[in-house]
Amino acid sequence: MKLINGSFSKSVCPELFNTTISSNGNSTTDNGRARLLWGSWSDYPKQIVDTPNGPQEFAVVGERLYSQHAVARMQPSGQRYTSGPPAEGTAPPLTGNLQPYVNSPGIQTFDGNQNIRGRSISPSFVEDIIQNTKALKQSNGNWNYRSGNLQVILSPDKKRVITVLDIH
């Protein structure tokens, strides 16, 4: 991609100019394929749902609801080229200073309770796992979808993504 006068050039990167964002978190391209917006918590419309733990706010991503924790887990990790904290010091936490993520490398995102590092997992990949793997019901009623080292936990009604785990 090339910046021309502070903006992207349509001739260099036409896909940026043929994309529209809908109000439900979908991104559609000119060829008709729907892709889910991979954004941060503030990028998505919100919906409050009564849960067993009381009212909770969820991000609307496509046709599914995602907890703030799940959205934070999907964020870029910032770990692609890093080998640790920068030599000149450590980045300050975004909000709070809870362990184990204080003074650790990578991008930290507040999940509503604490800072966590993202796992670089797109919502489209999460949906692919949900659509193409067999779910196992957990003892608490939640549904566990697993593909390789990724695990997606859905609420008992399968409408809310509770968390996304990267299991090594």
C-alpha cells in the first residue's frame, strides 16, 4: 500500500475503496463476499443482554454477540517481530497495572477487568471454527469449539462468544 498526500491511492489499493462497513459489524467488498470487521471494542455496535451474571454489554459482530473479553483476545498481539520489552524501557499499561501483563511485550488491551495481550485471531476465523467444527457441551452449559490450538467458547444459546483461547 502506498500513501499519496497522506491517504491511500485508489490505484495502488483499490480494495480499500470498494469496502463499506454496515451497522452490524460486517464488511462487504464489491465482489459480494461478506467479511467480518476485525476491529477493537469501540468499533462495534453494542447490545446489552441479561445473562446469568446480570446485564452485560456485548459487541455485535456479524450475527453474533462477542464479550469485551473475546474482542480483546482477538486483537493483534504485537508479537510478530518482538523478542521482548524495548531496550529503553517498558510500555506503560493501558488501564490498571495487573499482572501478568505489566511490563511484558506486545499490545495490551483492556478486557473490562484487566489488561490482556491479543492473540491475532480474526472474527472471520472464529466464525469458521464455529461453523466447521463439532461443539462439545461443557458442564456449565457453554459450548466448546476447537480447531487445532484455537478454542472458542459460546454461551449455552450459542449466540454469544464468551472467550477465544489459544492453547499451546
